[in-house]
Amino acid sequence: MENRPCTLCGIRPATKLNSHIIPSFMIARVCSYDGSGKRDKEVMFTMSTYEDKVYTGQIPSTKLEELFDTDKLTDERIENELKDNTAAKDNIFCPECERNLSIYLESPYAAYLHEGRPIDGATAYFFWMSIIWRMSISEQFNFRLPYNLESHLQEKLLAFINLKEAKQDEEISKLLTTCLFRYRLIDSPDYLHEAAGYFGGRFDYNKNILSLTMGDKILCVTFNEDALPDDYSYIGFEEELKKATINKGLDSERSVIVSTERFAQGIQRMTKETAHKRLLNEKEKADAIWQQLGLPGKGMPNEIFKSFIEKLYSEDSKQGDRKTSERYVELFNETLQTFGFNLC
């Protein structure tokens, strides 16, 4: 089967496997099970509208036992789910573009983040542009930018890499003046020392504003707009983001530093909002199954749904086992039987 063209250069075939949407150094520092920030120690739960997936990296058996009932953990699930990095994707880049993203963007930003090495504003700018663009085209993070914005980011990102390869750094400032992308940044440097991290957020299609939580950072991205609207809202950080410096790549990256306690407040609010949204999604899914089974009414009655959800998210089950398809079906049928519905 012939590979499609590379999503970045559009010329060479996209033969690269396991291309990281979010760079591995960011995944490791946010998702390492022991807080070490080292690769291959990641435990990552990916929650989409109707399913959860778990990626475990090369974690020890003792950690697997904390997360799963290992007596029920099949080799098939280990290979097809637990070893499937949901922050990576096959056949979207050619090896050359993958290498260029690493050399010109990921490695410099990793050195800046971990070692305090200096980084110019343009490299930081295009680093974040590459993350946003990759998250969008991957369709694995519950948002997708409009086609015109995706195309704009791809065009400017490729132009930056071409200038770096040609050693024409003096032309990058001209390129920046043609870019619509701009971002505000909130940082809580000590947050990941004490708490788990999250990757997630939302895109406002009416206002073209992307708000993302990225571990110990919050990113607010606008396109050719400097001011945030009065009704802008994101997990309680509205005032900090409205006052934050707008990064356009022409100057050093600027961020608003907040305390661990302040950042934790925002994460707590995000968790509550996410839980509410997932509850609505669970009800929608339960109603659809109810109707497919031909049961009376337009959907599962609230009393039955409450009982089902309590079983599904019971603390008696280990975290990695709660949302398997087998367990979902088992508990769904068990709940119906409790309320007198006998399915053939």
C-alpha cells in the first residue's frame, strides 16, 4: 500500500512510524508514574467522548498490579492498547520532517525547559505552533482547527524549517510578521513535583480561540487577534490570561508564573467540568444502547442510569479496568437485570 504524502512537506511519503504529536520529553515529564520525568515510565489515560485508553510504557509489574487486575490482563490488551502510545501516530510525517521538527524545535525547547539553556523567541513560537498543529491534524485530542487555520500553520511551520535548513535565520523575522498565530502562556514550574498532569482543553469555533492545559502550563492561542473577548472563560484563569504578554515570536517568550496552589485550583475546576461533560456523554451512550435494545421510552431512566454509573466508576475496581468494553457490557446487563429487565 502506497503511503500518502507527508503532512508537513507534502512531497515525500509519510513512512515514519510512531511520530510524536506531543514531544516525548513533554509526555515523560507530565505522565511518568514516579514523577521522575524519564521516558518509558509513562502512565497515560486518554479519555475521549465514549472510551478510555491506557498507555503504560515500560513500567514495572508492581505498577501494573496497582492499575489492573493482572489475572484478567490479556496479552492481546497489553499489545493492542497498553503499548499503543495515544500521543503518537503512524504515517503522518516523512523521516526528514520528523527529524527537522526534532532538531529545530523540540531539542532546543527541551534544553530550555530542562537545562535552562537560552532560546530565542522565534524557536519557542514555532515550537508551540508545531504542537498545536500536530494536535489538530492528529484528531486525537478532541479538537480540530478549521481547515484554513491548519493550512496556515502548516505553511508557516514549513517555511520556518526551510529557512533554518538554508541557514537564513535573518529572514525569520519577516516570516513572523506574516503569521496569524499568537499565544499567551501561564506556567507553574513546581506543579508537577506534587501532582499529576493533564493534556486537554477546548477550541471555541465562534471566536477562534484555543485554550489548552499542557501539564504545568496553560496556553491560550488566538489567530490574528490580540484582545480576548470580555466573556472569555477558561478554568478560572481569565484575568491572568487577559493580562499576559502576547507572544508573537519577535521577542523572548514571556509567561505568567502562578503558584502550585493557584494552578491546582484551575486543575480542580477543569476536572469538575470534564467529569460533568463525561457524565452527559455517558448518558447519551446509555440512551442510544437502550433504544437499540428496544426498551420502552426515549432513553434509560435516570434512576437506572445512576445505578449503572455508580457500578461503572466503583472504587472497588482498579483504575485501568473500569472502562473496558467487556466490563461495560457486563455492568450494563447486570443493572438492567437488577431493575427487572431480562435480556435474551
